Amino acid sequence: MSSKLLTLVIIFFSVILLSLFGCTDDKTSGDFNLPNNLGDVNNQSFPDTNGGQKLSAKLYAQKYEFFEFKDPNESAFTINIPKNWVVSTDSGLVRPYIDAGVLLQVTSPQNQGFFYVSPYYLYTTPNDLLNYAGFTEGKYYDPSGGIAKPMMVKKYTQAKVYLNEYLQQFNVETELIEIIDRNNLIKSDPGPLITAQSAAEMTFISNPGPNQTKNKVIAFIYLVQTGSTGIWAVSLFGYSSPENLFNETEYLVLKSEESFKVDSAWAAREAQEINKRAGIISSTQESISESISSTFEYRSQSMDKINNEWSKTILGIEEVYNPATDDTYTVNSGSNYYWIDNKNNIYGTETEENPFPNEDVKLLEIKK
């Protein structure tokens, strides 16, 4: 394969990466309201009289808030991060190869955190030509001539096997709980050049004992094959937490994941640059932009359980929203109805009667 053709393959490969794991501005979960009210009930009663009937409302104090993190490198994306969690200084859009990738590393003071690295690594498959040139398996090969990060020569590996290899790299004691296939992450129509895909989810304990940490890591892998040359990519999404905070961590990480959005203006500019570099005359800017901005769904199987009933049972919370604005809030469960005033204070009542009929208070709807 010529150097020019291999460069085009890498560029195409990078477009596919972002098409699989980018997010669109139109994603409904982007409406997640900031700050978010998720509070402990103060058990304060606010009596009022409505038609001679005494009513009471419980005030829900603010507990969790989120802030918006914007890609500091090219303003390519935004994501909502729990308040007091820290985003690493190297997070943002990265270009380790030829085109763009995403790096996110976020931690909390309570040792909670998550990461998303796409691509985590690019590999080139062994072939006779590379072997003849001395690039045997385990060595590094740079087809870009120093423009991009070199790729390791390594045969294509299924996600389950790759996660086992990943676990062996830890320099602390670990205890594997399970590794399962994630066939739901495999794309049914990946395009003409992708010849293999695999995905898996691993759950493990690090530092087993009284201060152990529970971890989940999801790997998605796919191979682009042209002739005797193959390039394959690994993307990783994971989160970890002390075991007693794990349910809360999953909930907060899910809310962050749902809010991930690619900036449409950046996506359009990137599409133009890809067209210039790759010389793709037949592709339109709009089609590439849509591909880059398409939705990624990388949540773990346990995070899939985080619906209204699961949240109420495990975390004791309720998600409510204002139908007039679509703003969403999360509060402790315990009331039949929830209300919001013009200062964003949220109240809970047992009946559907307005607890403050003489004030600007609106009834919130409970998300199903």
C-alpha cells in the first residue's frame, strides 16, 4: 500500500471514530438543567389556606449541581460535569494521529471518577511488507513520516481479550468480577471498509479490602482493512468509585454522558478540513458533519437500569421537569407532586392543590 493511500485510510478511520462516538447538538438530554436540584428534604412545612383547607409543602434543598466543561483546545464539544469534580488539564480535543479524538478524565474529592478516550490507541496489523522492513509485532510503525503518533504493530484483538490485557497493566492488586460481550454497541451498518467489530464490558475491583474501588470499563474495537494492510482502533469508556458510592457515581456519570454535545460549527469546519486533506470530492460537508456529530451510547449495562423506578428504589430520587421550559430537575422522592417557584425553589406536596396560590408557582411533571 502506498504512503498516500495509507494516509487516506487513517483519515477515513478517524472520521469513522468520531461518527461512532461523537454527539449531536439535537440530543434531548442536552437540556439537562444547570444547576440541578437534587436535595435532602428539610422537613420544613409552609402552611397555606386554599378554600379553607390547610396545605403544606416540603422544601427540597439543593444537593447536586453541574457545571459545563467546554473543550479548551478547539471548542469542539461541551459536557456537564458534577460540581466539585475536577477535569484533568489534558482533557479536551486531541489529535494524536491525523484527525481528532477526545480525551476526558474527571475525578471527585471522594475518589469517584470517569474517563473517555477515543481513540485510546490505534494499531496496524502485521503483514509481509512490514515484517520484511523490520516492523514485527510489538514494534512501532509510523506511516505518516512524523506527522502523527506511531502505531504499534499488533494483530486484531477481540474486545474481551483486549480488556484482559488492559487489566494486567495495572500496578495495583485487582480482582476481576466479570467480562461480558456488548453486542448492542456494534454497528449494524459500519460502512464499506470496516471488516470487524467487537465490544465488551469489564467489572473489576482494585485494591481489594476495606478501601477497595469498584471499576467498570467498556471497550469498543473495530478494524479497517484494505488489501493486506489493516488498521484497528480501541476506544475506552470507564468509571470508578468507592463501593459505597457506586450507585451515586453511576447516576452522575450517566447524566454527564447524556449531556455530551459536539459543537455543530466546529463539526462543519472539521468536515471541510477532512475534505481538503483526503480529497473526498463526492462527499458533502453536510454528510461528514452529520457523521462526526452522530450520537455515541457507551453506557454500561448497569447504567442502563437507571430509569425512573430504578432511581427511586436505589437512590431515593425523582426526576421532574417543567413542561413549559423542558428544564429537568432531580429531587429526593417522598412527595406525590412537585412545584417550582420563580427562584427555582422546589417544593413537594401530597395533593395536586397549589400550596402557594397567591404566588407564581408551577406544577412540575414526573419523568416516566
